[in-house]
Amino acid sequence: MKNIVAGVDIGGTNTVIGLVTQQGDCIKEVSLPTQEDNDFLSFISRVASHIKSLVASVSNEYTLIGVGVGAPNGSYYTGEIVDAANLRWKGSLPLTKELSKLLNVNTTLTNDANAAAIGEMQFGDAKGMKNFVFITLGTGLGSGIVVDGKLVLGESGFAGELGHTSVKPWGRQCGCGKQGCLETYVSAPGLRRTAFKILADSIEPSALRGYAYDTLSAKKIAGFAQQGDRVALEAFEYTGAILGMKLADLVAILNPEAIFLFGGLSSAGSTLFEPTKRHLEKNLFPIFKNSVKLMPSGLKDKNAAVLGAAALIWQNV
Amino acid sequence: MKNIVAGVDIGGTNTVIGLVTQQGDCIKEVSLPTQEDNDFLSFISRVASHIKSLVASVSNEYTLIGVGVGAPNGSYYTGEIVDAANLRWKGSLPLTKELSKLLNVNTTLTNDANAAAIGEMQFGDAKGMKNFVFITLGTGLGSGIVVDGKLVLGESGFAGELGHTSVKPWGRQCGCGKQGCLETYVSAPGLRRTAFKILADSIEPSALRGYAYDTLSAKKIAGFAQQGDRVALEAFEYTGAILGMKLADLVAILNPEAIFLFGGLSSAGSTLFEPTKRHLEKNLFPIFKNSVKLMPSGLKDKNAAVLGAAALIWQNV
């Protein structure tokens, strides 16, 4: 019998569960809608029964030795999810306690981006790196920070909220209640907000003028940018300028070897990376110029969060 | 015979050398002008002979076991000072190599603010803390970051350059060549720049209107603020607003238990701490509200940098 770990990625829309080997292969995977249950305990029992079914299907070969969970506002120390903006259940949710009870195995929780950073270190292109930052660009902007080979958790386990650092004191309204947070500019919805701002301010003809706010995705904006649409390109330039400036701050503070960009928005490739890298270098304190690698994640988009969640357990085996 | 460590604080104006016991008592101290020598090696040999004299004066009781040095742009890894803006010698200066050669003891170098952070942890109010940030507010703004009980050095040993994170993309010219760096707003000269900006923009009567730029010190502005001068008070309000906002960013990234403020500007006390704390709390991501202590350094101003430099050696004994 070989050992297997369940990696669970709890997102605002879907929760993805995968069975992950010590080599980082995801041998079974299932996705379920996150917010179907009125109460959190029903959700946890649904997650537990999906894990049980997956494990049962491979029980001739594998034994479950632990469950790693990545979730927004997940604390490594307490095992609780605390007031996550994208989840319907508020307050402190005792995730690891309830899940361990149902499954009778060791369960570890952390912030979803932290989990992905661990996954990059365990299974991706950060293997052997001691100091790096992993950034997820999706509905929001999350980050996981590794210093001297260890994930930075902070005093209460909530470190890495780069998405909620300030770009402008009186800037765009953020879901967290603050204004001007980085993720209101640099994320899939942030790119759309920027595109709409440019459509309002300029008179440049653009394919984007045919889309309603509700139907214009970051993916579409990236597609038009790659076709040379000047408004779409300017939206990426602005996004890269803000991201580059904030990454330069992060380099000044942490002096990392590399910064990984991951998630929907990062799949725009050089359309995003080129302006980001240019503005990063422009804003670097001289001693750090040309010292930091800006790289795409080495993990396939599909499984990175799940692999990272599983790596929470595997890193201690 | 007891052991003793020499702590050396290399500043742009003076270099202070102290002999520090394992308990953090500075039993001998001397100050010399830093920039008298045309070449760096002459400076190092001057430092070495001052250390020798100090040690000779206590040689009946103590043996020198090491030298810790704090200096701008000092790298812990290479033992070199690299292109420090406030020093006349440019390029990479092999400090630990030369000093060890002359003194025949273990020599360790780090950034001056990093050294002070270690001093706070070893001898000051950060004793027992695992996660904190130490900020020096003087001619510039330096910082030392401790995560999980260890100083964050970064990939090349230059982490902690919080003073060169961006406040405004096209803001004030900084000595480092960039524009809008935090230390152009939050430092002793930054406060003066802010006061002059307010004098220009407002018509408020103020005692500050009687001073030339070259003669107005941060200490004088603090004095007038404490007497109720509204321009001086507004200058501290603006300084606290910017510092509070950037500290909130730092909390979002690192989730520390405490932030220590140290150095000339911090001696303004509540005149600086009150607006800083208020704006820090206002800008915090909800999960971090009321979680972080903003404190003055527990080390006496006079010896903190020297104690910190010595602590570099003592922490490994």
C-alpha cells in the first residue's frame, strides 16, 4: 500500500478535491459547487464524503494519510477560516477540527495562495529556491511568501495579503471594505475596471466598446490586446505599471530570488509580463536592479491549488 | 576573563564603536567622524585601532570574541558594503574581510536597521517576539524585519529597504535616484519637506515661517507642534498618514505582532505615534484590525545601533 494525500482547494465558486501522490501527481479529482449548503458543517460533511468516495476508488493501492486544505482567510495556526469575503458562512469556521473528526486523519489548513506557494516549492519551478513570492491573479490577488525556505505565516497565520495593500488612498472600492486595494487594479475584475475607465476617458476606437460590463471578461480583453486593440493594450500597460510598482516594493522589503505569477490573468503571457517586468525594473531600488526573476508558475493551472494544498501534508512527511 | 564584543555602527556622519557585554551593557564607547579618509582601507584601519585601544583599556577583565558591524547597504552574506548612498567610497567594500584581518576575530556585517532589529530582540522590548518590524526614522528610513524569530535577509542579504518603497509614482526626488520613495516623506528631512510644502500651500500663520530650509530641523518642527503650531501639527498629520498607510501594507504582507519606531523622528512621541496609529488602523485589512502593536523602541537611542551590531555576534554565542 502506498500513501496518498487529499488536496482541497476551497474557492468562492467551486471546491476542488484531488488525490495527490508524493511525486505531485493528481490521480483523482472532483469539483463541487462551494456555496450550496446553508450551514458550514453540511458543506464540510459533503467535502468529507467526496474525499471518502475518491479514496474508496483507489483503496486497493493507496491509504489516505492526511488532508491539506487551501481556503481564503484560512489560518494555519487555528485551522479556522475567518470571515472570508467570498464565502457565505461568516465568523470563525473550525475547518480542520470538523474535517479531522469526519475523516480521522491529520488535516492542515492555510490561505489558498500560501498553499499554492508551497506547491510551487514542492512540485514546481521553485524547487530549491529559498526566497520567493507566489502571486495568484484571479478574481482577487493572493500571495504566498517564502523566506529562507519557509512559508511566512505571520503572528496569526494570515500573512501574504498583498492584494489588500494600498495603491491609492481614495482609489477603487474593494470588496474588503477598503478603497484602493491592489486587487481592485490587478486581478481579472481589476483589468475590466481599468478597461472601462480607459473607454470612458479616451476616444480611441476599440472592439471593447461593443461589450457590456457584465459580459467583458479579462480573457476577452487579453484576446483583443493580442490582436493589437489599443484600449486593451493600454489596460494591460496600466495593470503592469501598478503591479510592477507594487512588486518593486515587495522586492525592497523581501529581496526575493523570484516572483511567480499564476492564475487566469497570468495566462495572458507576455501581454501582462512585459509591461509588469518593465515597470518592476523601473521602480527597483538600484541595488536590486536585474536581480529578480519574474516567472510564470511551473504548475499546470488546473491542479496548482490542489497540489499546493496536498503539499501542506507532503512537506512534513 | 569574560568575553566582550565590539559593536560598530557606521553612519554617514559618525562611526560609533562600543564594547558590549552579553547582557547588553555598553561598557566603553567612542565616536569618530566616518568620512575623513580618502580610501576605505584607511578608514577600516582607523576603526580597527580604535577597537584595539578600547579593548586594551579593559584587557585585565575582558577578551574580545568578535566584531558586529551595522552599515548602510551592508550584506550579511558577503560582508561587503555595496554602493551606500551616504558613504564616500563606492563599489563593493570588503568590510568583514579587512577588519578580521586586522583584528583576528570573527566579524559580521549587516544593514544598520537590521542590526538594530536584532538588538531590540536580544536586549530590548522584542525579547520573545517571533514576528516584528523595526523601523529607524532618521536621515532616512531603514527597517529590519523579523519573521519566525529570524531576521529576514533575502536572497542577497539586502532585505528591509522599506524606505525605498513607493508612495507616489511621480513624487519627491529621492537620494537613491528614484522618485516618491517613502523616506522622502517619512524621515527627518521628509518632515521638513512636508512642512515647507504646507507653508507654500496654506496661509496659516506659523512660527515655521521664520525659518530657512537649511536651519529648520525635525526637532524644531516637533517642538512647535507640541506648542500647538497648526502647520507643524499638519506636517506630523501628513507624515503619520503616509507612514500609517505603508505600515498597513507591511502588516498585510507580514502579519507581525509589533512594529517598533526608533530614531530622531520617533522621539516626537505621541505627536508622531498618534496620527500614525490612527492611519495604520484605518488602512488595515479587516482581519488585522487592532492586532498590531505600534511601539517605541525599548533601547536607549544612544546605544541601540551599537548594541544591535554587537547582538549580531552575541546571538550566535
